[in-house]
Amino acid sequence: MFDIGVNLTSSQFDPDRDEVVARAAAAGVTGMLLTGTNLHESQQAAALAARYPNCWSTAGVHPHDSSSWQAESADALRTLASQPQVVAIGECGLDFNRNFSTPDEQARAFTAQLALAAELSLPVFMHCRDAHERFLELLDPWLDKLPGGVLHCFTGTAQEALACLDRGLFLGITGWVCDERRGLELRELLPLIPADRLMLETDAPYLLPRDLRPKPASRRNEPCYLPHIVHQVAHWRGEDPHTLAEITTANVERLFSLVDARRHTGT
């Protein structure tokens, strides 16, 4: 099973990063995509992906950091993306929930990264929160120029899910769906997502599944909890967990061309 959302650069993992990766492998996680959320963390993610087996990374600027976008940012990401372990542009998109960067700054950075992904023929790893209409408005002109994309940590409505699926996007589902307070609507729409368009992730160290038993001593999420998310999603979809893990892993390998990436990295 493959975790497409691991923020392994987080300082929360500084004390035991090697052990976190080892626990994930021991739990049956066969691959991880390490998230780059700004230029510095994208560089860190690429370095970690080169260090650990069966890891790849993204290179991008999160909407929260869009105010830092400059003309030179695209050049820096382009250089990072030349490394074989970097398989997507992102995390990029829009977040109008917090607006740490202004909507205009977010739109500028998102559009620039879509253009870069199209130029490099790389898929996009995207974020959207409380910005669905504007997100699609900016994305639509690029869809026929991109090899594909995933909307990671999807928490939207059924209507929003269908709009993304209609555009050929994959949807990433996290432990948010395990939250009995906030995740019930997401849980109900799970059957709407075709298995061949679904990806699974922890978004570690965030979004620790609330229904883990026994309850972990720490609130820090880890990729070793991905099997729990796979099991729960399969249960709510009425599917076999092993089969779902195989299908979602194949989806990841297809979107991010990981067979080719393994060939170039030697992993």
C-alpha cells in the first residue's frame, strides 16, 4: 500500500525520522510520496526521498506560502524536478479557509505551477479548501496540457467530488474520514469514487485517525497508520482491504510513472 501524503520534512519527525520510516515499512507501507510545501521543504523532501528506499517527493509551493512566489521560484522548482525522485509539481492550489496568502497571490502561484507542470509533463499534487469554484476555474484551462493530477486530502462535498472526477482527477482520502465529528459526509461519498481514481494517505504528522484502537499516546500521525485508513475506507466502500490496497497502489504508480522512476533511481 502506498501513502501519497507524508510531510516527512516536519520538525515533528526530527527526533526519530529513521524509526518512522522503518515502522511504516514494517506495517506494510510499500511506498511514500513526501510532500514539498515550499522551496526549502521541497529541497528537503527531495533529499529525504533520495535517502530512503521506495520514497519519492513533490516540489511545489503550498497556497499558504504563495506570497513567497517570485519569478525565480519556477526556476528553482524546475531544477528540483530534474531529479528522478521528484515525480510531481505541488503541493499547489488554493486555500481560502485561512488565507495566509491573499487569494490573488494564491491564484498567481497556482497558475504558475500548473504551467510548470505542463511544461515538464509532470502530474500535479493539489490542495483545495473552501475554494472549489475558483480552483476549477484556474485548473480547467490546463487539463488537456497535464498528464494528470490528484486532489490530495479531499474533504469536499459529493458534488465537488463528482466535478473533480469528471475532470479526470484522482482523489486522495486521509484519516479525516475516520473522524466521527467532521468526516461523516466524506464517509458517505466514498462509494462515489471509482476504485481506479482513488488514492490513500495519512497526511502525517497531521490528521491522526480518531478511531485508532488502542489510542496512540501521541497525537502525531505516522505513515504506519495507513493500513488502518485502508481498512476503514474499504469497510465503508464494501470492498476487500487487500484488493483496495493493490488498486490504489497501482493508481499511484500509473499517475506518477513510478515504474520509470524506479528504473532511473535504481530502487
